[in-house]
Amino acid sequence: MKSQRGAAILTAMLTVVLVASLASATLWQQWRAVEVEAAERERTQSTWILNGALDWARLILREDARKGGPDHLAEPWAVPLAQARLSSFLAADPSDALATDAAQEAFLSGQITDLQSRLNVANLVLGGAIDAPSERAFTRLFELLDLPDTELALMLNKLRLAQPAPAGAIVAGAPVVAVSESDAANVTLWPQTIDQLAWLGLSARSIAVLRPFVTILPERTPVNLNTASAEVIYACVEGFDLADAHRLVQARNAIHLAALNDASTLSGKTAAQFNTALHSVSSRFFEVRGSLRIDQSTVQEQSVVQRDGLDVKTLSRQRVASPPAPLQ
């Protein structure tokens, strides 16, 4: 009798443990399904909001083109959007408390950057050969930033042999050349992002240092002297030293360059060489960065847009989801 009672108690305990385990597994699956649904909802919301932010940026650039004139850092497109609650942009129904609470937990920020304020890697190759003025500009930039000249030489050699990427975003001027067997090992695709300069022999440190000063665009472009940094102006203007470049930046920040001829006047260097192939006071290519934070997750997106007259089209978009912040 005692043994039967003990067996019954043991069976009951095992049954309780089994039921508790099944219940825990069911609750975990339900919790997991809720988390997945919430994450998918946030992803969808982020997609629509960032799409709207990109359209807003394109509208700003289109209106700037409608106004005409040079592009400079005092224009509306150059003013960054500091992190702000999404509810600041929404005309929500005050009676919809749930939507209002959700909007107050979302924060949007962004910035438009002139990509022609940087040296364009696409300028280095012209007609299947290295373009001499562009090579001198990159050489001066490498020397200024104390980067290895051996890496620049390797990059130039690989760019000369690079084949255009087949994805459709072909860089104008990228050569399609007959490659000898001795050069076959050096052939690579034409890079389309700064990180892909590693294909051409640049180290991670060099790429990080160069990132604020270089870009890769789908065609040859001049440097906008109204928006370029002193380092870029020094690199691309022959006859300038770094002090001249800083002097021009200070002068143009007070009074922007209305025409290329103004650069000689404001810099005080009449002997400096300015030409429309290398320098300009307006731009066609811009980078749009948007960042959306919802609760503990942040989604960042960067897009490259091209403006031709009133037509502003998106060339590329790249999204990076930041990991959630650790709980305090």
C-alpha cells in the first residue's frame, strides 16, 4: 500500500512538472511571437517613415534647384535636422492617445551632405589612363593626411585596370581595357562605396581617415568650393597651401562664391589655378542620412541622390540597424 501511495505521488509530481514545462514552453512561444510581431511592425514603420524623410530631402533639394544659384552651406538643405520627436511632424488627432504615445517614443534626425565637397575617386581614370590633375590632388591629400604613398600607387594601378561593375551603377570613365596575363591578377570590379576601396589595396585605417574627404560617384565631378573642407580645397587647387585653403573657407563662409572667378578674389591668390573641370560653385550629387529611434532600436539609412534641374532621383540606399541599447 505504501509503495502504491509513493508511486502515485511520484506520478502526480511528474505530471505537474510536465504540465509546468509545457505551459512554460507555450508562454515562451507566445512571448516570442509577440516580440517578432513587434519587431516586424517597427521595421515596417521605420521603412515608411524613412521613405518619407528621403522624399522630404528630395523636395528640399528640388526647391533649392527651383531657386537657382550656387550651392553653399547657408542654404536650407545644409541645415541638419537634430533629433526630434516624430510627433513634432505629425498632425495627430489629440483624442487618439495611443497614437500620440507611440509617436512620442519615436525620434527622427537627418542631414544632407554635398558629395561634391569631396574628391571623387571616379576622376582618377580618364580614357583608360590615370588623370594627371586628379592624381596630383589625391597625392596632396595623402601627404596632408600622412597616409602611405605606396597605398595610393597600388590604388591607382588597380583603378586603371578595374572593370565597371555590372550592377547598373557604372562609373563614367571607368575603362574597359584589354588586360595582359601579367596584370590579370590585379583586375577587380570598380568600387561603388568607400569601404570597397579595400579592394584596391587601402588599409582599414587609411579608409577611415579618407572617409570625410573622398567619395565615389557615377561620373566625373568637380569640387564645390562653397562646401569643400580646407583639406579638400588644398588638395585640388594647385598653387594653394593649407593656409590659403583655410583663408578661402573663412571668406566663403562669410560671403559664398557666386561664381568660380570669386575664388581668386576671396583667396587673394590670383596665381591659383581654377578651372571648371576641377572646380565649381554648385553641386548635383548629395548624400541624405536619416536616423529613426523607436523605443530601444535605431535604424539608420544613407542614400545618394542625383539632382539634374528639378529632377532629383535616388541612386542608392543603404540601411543599418543599430543593436538595442542595453537596459540600465
